[in-house]
Amino acid sequence: MIKCVNISDLQIGMYIHDLNCDWMSHPFLRNRFTLTTDAEIQKIVESGIHEVYIDTDKGMDVVHAPTAEEVKHQLEGQMRQIAENKKPAVEARVTAAEEFGRAKSIHEEAHQIIHGILHDVRLGKQVELEQVAPSVERMTTSILRNNGALLALCRIKDKDNYTFQHSVSVGALMVTFCNAQNMSKEVIHHAGIGGMLHDIGKMRVPDEILNKPDRLTEREFSVMKCHVVESKKILSQSNGISETSIKVAAQHHERHDGSGYPEGLKGKEISELGQMAAIVDVYDALTSDRVYHKGMPPTDALRKIYEWSKFHFNPELVQAFMRAIGIYPIGTLVRLESGRLGVVVEQNEKNLVSPKVKVFFSITNNSHIMPEIVDLSRSLGQGGGDRIIKHESPERWKLDPLRFL
């Protein structure tokens, strides 16, 4: 049985099933192992981890600890309460389908630009603001029309180009988040630039560490963590890069409880944009496939971030982020109570757990059906009368939901 335990209950002989943090927050070579020494427990504590999941079938039990299913059920109930009767943070001007073609072109262009910028930095050149600024402008324009189209595309990544694609995604997510927070156009623009360039310091990390197809050793982990300091240094030395952009890059690994790096800032010591960047960075990392890490569906990633907001993230900003992209972001494959699969195509204006879904597959018949838009906020006979049971893995069903946007 998998249980969630506080680190104060850890004992030698317990089997760690999940360290319950993003991979860049702990120095362990494995995420699953038996605790054999007090030093291992101390290392977990020093990593800023507050709760872990143990497997009681493989090690000692904690009788009073809740099961993983109980924790999941509680978190999902809380998230549903947050989402119900709350409008999306920003209402779309056009549908995701109308924006998808333009967003695809903007997305591809942004990848090319960031690839060139990071390559130049690897060669020792300075960042040229005039290369990245127009791309952020075009991303912002697309997001203002409908953020779902571009963000759905940002979830498509290949393992070999993760650093470049992650940079574009964080830029787009920062623009979306800032816009949802009603920040000024100037702040949104600089936050987008900071998001696009937040990992630029990784170009100073040796290739054998940056591209290692396995978990990092403690020494390699320490070297990798230096990328934040390097990002700040590179951007500070580049002409025209604002202090706003620099803060996004310099603080995206700080944590609300002070357990982050490089400065161990806590609470309001971290700028609001730094706190937002931390949420955005982890969300995109969790939803991305890596050589040694299978990406989570967006809804699962949001649940983990919400769980960690007890310690690592600003809880109010986490809830604002969920409203900004939706509990079921556009492009998410979902299973309906009627036994159909569909893709979320629009958020609902009044309730984030009742979006518009384009159904296209019957689970009962295991076959495609005529695509149909179902507005889950409406009753039967009014274009609705269904509800989401859970999200599904496109890989499991061998389906590409983005084809139906």
C-alpha cells in the first residue's frame, strides 16, 4: 500500500516510493529506495522535502498515515471546489480552433529563435534582445486571442530538444499567467522574455551533465544548480534586458518555504514574478517527457503543484495559475460519463470543471465516432448532459487529441 508520510515519521527500513518533489529539488540518484541510514533521512530533510510516499508492502508502515488514494481524493475535491463557480481568469476572444493555425506558426518560429540564441550563448556571444522581443510580442498577441491553442502546442516536446522547447513553453506560460493577473503590457512583455531566457545559464553547464540520459550524481546536481546564477549573470551583462526579466530567471528555483536555490529566499523575499516563474517552470517540467521521466497529464501536474503549495509555492498564486489554464487545459483528453472520449476545446465561462469538449471516440465500441461539441455546463437536450469522469492518456488510446482542436 502506498501512503503519504511526514518526514518526521521516517525511519530506517521504510521504502521510499516517491520523494514527492520535482526532480530538480532533490539530489538522490533514485526516486525509489529503502532507507538504510540516518544520513539518508537527513538528506531528505535538507532537500526541503516535507512529505514522501512510502510503499508499506516493501518496508515499514506508519499506521496513522493516509493512503495515496485518500490524499488524491482529498486534493481533487479541494481543486474542484476552487474551480466550481469561478470564471476562467481570462475569457478568450476567439476559439482555440480559430487560433490554432496562427499559434502553430508562432510556436515554430519561437523554437527557431530560442535555439539560435542559446547556441550563440554557448559560443560566448551576448543575448541580443532584438531577436527575442518580437517573438514574445507575437506569442502575447496569440495568447490574448486564446491562450489554449499555444499552450496546447507547448506540451508537445521531444526528449532531444527539451531545453529549447521548455524555454519557449515557460515564456508562453509566463505571458498567460501575467495576463490572467491583469499585469501591465510592459510587465507581461518582460516576464515573457524572462521566461524564454530563464534557463540560458544551462549553456554554461557541460554537455555531459546537461544532456546526461540518466539521473545526475550529487556532484553533477550541484553543477546543474549553478545554471540559475549563470542565467542571472548572462542576462545582467546583456544590453536591454530589464530587471523584471532578470528576476524571472534568477528566482525560478526559489521556494516559498525557503528550501529553494540559489539564495534560499522565503515568502515575500521572492518577487511575485519569481514565485510565478517557480510554478510555471515546475508545471512544464512535470508535463514533459524526459529520457528518465515520463511526463504527467496536465491535470495530474496541477494536482501535484497544488499539493506542494502547502510548502513550496504560494498557495494563492497556484490557485490563480489553475484558473489561468483550467483544471483540464485545452488539448486535454478526457473520459465522459457517457463512455466517450473527447478533447477539451474551450474553458467554460462560469465553471472550470465543465468545459466544452469535442467528443470523437466511443469506449464502448472502441472506435471513432462523428465529432460533436458537448458543452458540459448545459443540461441534456441543450448540448450538454454529460460530465468528465477523469482525464485519459493519449498514448494509452493511441489518439492525438490535438487533431480535433
